[in-house]
Amino acid sequence: MTSQPIDETPARKRRRGRAGWVVSVVFAFVYAFAVFGGLSNLIALTQQYASFGVAMPGGALGALIGLVAAPVVIYAIALWGTRRLDVVAATIVYIVGFAVTAVVTLDLQSLYAAALSV
């Protein structure tokens, strides 16, 4: 029997390449669109409540803050999760993450409406 030497060099970690960073930046703009929508709702609705001299319910304010924070958190998770994936797999993860962002956004909007009806 022939004895093969065992390769004891540590495996090289895969890093995000140039194309991976391009995909990440493009999807950062897509997620920023969702952040902008939540931020515009937060600013406009708090100004509207202030113009009437009424305090916004706490649950409604929490839902509006969640509309801004959710896309940022989901993008950060997707960015961290794709650091060792190839470009196609990373694109799929970003698309699924944006779909999750849409679902969470709709849930927070219904939570906002429910907080106002109480």
C-alpha cells in the first residue's frame, strides 16, 4: 500500500469577491427603498399627530420604528449570511430576504392599524 501524505495546511476561507460586493451594494439600494418608505411614514405620521396636538399611541410608534429597523436588520443578516457564498446563491439569499422584508413590513403596518383601533 502506498501511503499518501496528509495535507495539514488549513483550508483557505472563501471571501466575497468583487462580483459579490457589487451584488451586495445593488441589494443595499433595494433594501434602502424599504427603509425610505418606513422613514417617510414615521416622519409624516408623527408630524400629523403633532399638528393635532395628540400623542401617538406607543404601539403605533413602535410599529413605525419597526418599519425603519426591519429592513436594516434583515439586510445585515443577509449580508453576514452571504459572506462565503457564490454570486448566484448570494443573489437568491438577498431576494428571499427582501421577500421577508415585505412580509414583515405588511405585518407591522397591520400592527400599526390595530394599535390605532384600540
